[in-house]
Amino acid sequence: MTALPTNEARTPLSVVTAIIAISAIASLFLFWLVYFHAPADVTGTHLLFLPALNAVLNAFSAIALFIGFRFIRAQNIAAHRASMFTAFIFSSLFLVAYITNYALHGEMVFPKDAGAIRWVYFPLLISHIVLAVLVLPMILITFFLSLSGRFPAHRRLARWTFPVWLYVSVTGVIVYAMLAEYR
């Protein structure tokens, strides 16, 4: 592990604890919503565009992340920051639409008769879900480090946050496309 430079303060434990607590509460709420909450729209007639909207928001987030990566490689910090805020906004809008979709429609079940593609779908879905839960506190801490001017720590964490966030965004689109085949 790399030692911290002497001029870089540690992130207050209270901030990290708060971010992890918020992330845990959000994850527990989503777990409850997915596995215990009965769908409100049992007829499945309201806001049917939400899954497609979720895929679009994930795709836009992935694009903004990639653009932000290119900007930071070119040392264009202002454009990088704008791109990362854009990705965060798209991901936040995705979360609102995702919660709304689950509250209304519940879970879309992948058909049992889909054949061998199930062997691709489920590992992809499981990795997407697990990494989505893990990346939320990573994103929030990475943003905190940037906004508090702690750029060396921001860079160290962003090296891990970026690929995981990008993977979650891209696999969200792929999962939607695989499910859309059976809607």
C-alpha cells in the first residue's frame, strides 16, 4: 500500500461512515423493493417506457464517463469535471427511474425456456448487481475527494471507481437488451 504524502489529510471517518451508511440504506431499500414490495401496477399498463429509459440513462452515463476519462487524459480538468457530473446526473436519474419501475412493475423474470443464453445472462446480471452495490459508495467518496480538493486521493480511488462504474453502466444496457428480447 502506498503511504500518504505528508501534506494530504485523511478523509474524516465520519464522512466515510456517512457515505457507507447512505449506500447501505439505499441498497437495503432496493433489496426490499425488489424482493418484498408488491408491484403497484399489477396490470402492467403504466409508464411502460421506464425500462427503455433506464437503458438510455445507463448508456448516457457510460458515454459521459468515457468522455470524462478522455478529458482527464488530455488534462482538461474543467471538461473532465463537467463530464463526471453529467455521468452522476444520468446515474441518479437512472436510479429514480429504476425505483419507479420496480415500485410499479416488479421484477422482469428472464424466461426459463431462453436456452443457453441464460448462462450468459445470469452471470452478467449478478456481476452487474454486486458491482452496482459496491460502486455507489466508491462514486460518492470519489466525488467527495474531488470536491474537497483532495486530488491525489481522488486519483487513487478514481482508478478503481471509473472501470467499475463504466462496467455497471454498460452491463445495465446489455441486461436491458437481453430482457427486451422477451418483453
